[in-house]
Amino acid sequence: MNIFRLAGDMTHLASVLVLLLKIHTIKSCAGISLKTQELFAIVFLTRYLDLFTNFISIYNTIMKLIFLGSSFSIVWYIRRHRVVRRSYDKDQDTFRHFFLMWPCLILAIFINEKFTLKEVMWTFSIYLEAIAILPQLVMLQRTRNIDNLTGQYIFLLGAYRAFYILNWIYRYFTEEHYVHWITWVAGVIQTLLYGDFFYYYFQSWKNNVKLELPA
Amino acid sequence: AKAHLDHDEL
């Protein structure tokens, strides 16, 4: 565990907590894409199939449980919670997200490290995570007005990705045989998707004005 | 490579 990996995990954790805070205390999921949240739940489900068979550390196990539990409870809140679901902006969240899964699955079947069910599902989760933010970004672009918590949520998610790249660079130079083409390519693509958002986030922060995306 | 399939990241 290096400082970049820890910073990445902590910003990831913070992003989830910010979103849960918004949903749980304000009882609102305005501006949040259910499609993206459903994709994240599928990402964690398919990635952590080895939760009980491959022990890495207590830290890893607890974090996996947190990400699984939080992603499914967020989906539950938006779909089922009596108050929260009324704030869900269904008309702005029209991305056909399940169609994103097919290319990821096909790619995972052909491009993987080892052709076993667990390994293909893990690879699928890496590809799917890379593009899971797309419905959320489309929704942001449509609503344009972004409340503070939604902005912070997406900023923290992007920060998590950026820290993971620094973590890989660090590990590449400090560990022997640390080459992970699949995670690296998917991870860099994923991080680039946040680039545009980051630009406008920092602009609004620098000029101290409300975050608003251009039409 | 040894680290390849460890999946020690989250």
C-alpha cells in the first residue's frame, strides 16, 4: 500500500459517502444518474466474486464490503425509497446503459489474462467501470446546473481515478513485474472521461462561481 | 508475472 493508492481509495470512499449523505439526509437524488449507479453496482458485484475465496487483507475485505453495500443501497434508495425516488430526474436519465455491457463482455471474453469465469468477470468489471460514468456525464450536460454535493461527488470520483494512475506509476517503478495493461488502458480512458468535468470544476472554483457546464 | 492475477487493488 502506497500513499497514492490510499489517497485513491479514500477519495473513492469519500465520493460514496458524499452521495449517501446527499441521499440520506437531504432525501434527494436530484442530478444523480440511476443508470450510472446501477452500472457501478454491477461493476462491484462482478469484480468481487473472489470476496470469500481470495483473501488479500482485512482492509481490502472491508472496503469491498463497503463498496458493494453502498452501491446497492444507493440503487435501492433511488428506485424504492418513498421520498428519494420522487427527486429522481428520470426524463434526463435516458442513457441505454445496459447496451454498454455487451461490448465490455465481448471484450472481456477476448482480451483477458486468463480464460476462467472469475477472471473474465473481473476483466468485464474493469472495462465496465471505465465507461460507467457516461450516463452521469450525459445527465450533467443536460441539466447543466449542478448542486454542490453532486459536483463534489463527481470530483471525488475523478480524483480517485487520478490517484490510481499515480499509484500504478509508483508501483511500476518500485515492484518487479508489475505490468497490468488491461487495468492501465481502461483506467486511463476512465480518467480522461473526467477531464472535461475537471476543467469546468476548477474554473468555477477559481472564479468562485456556481458550477455550470456549457450547453 | 507474479503480481498479475493477485487483484490486490479495489
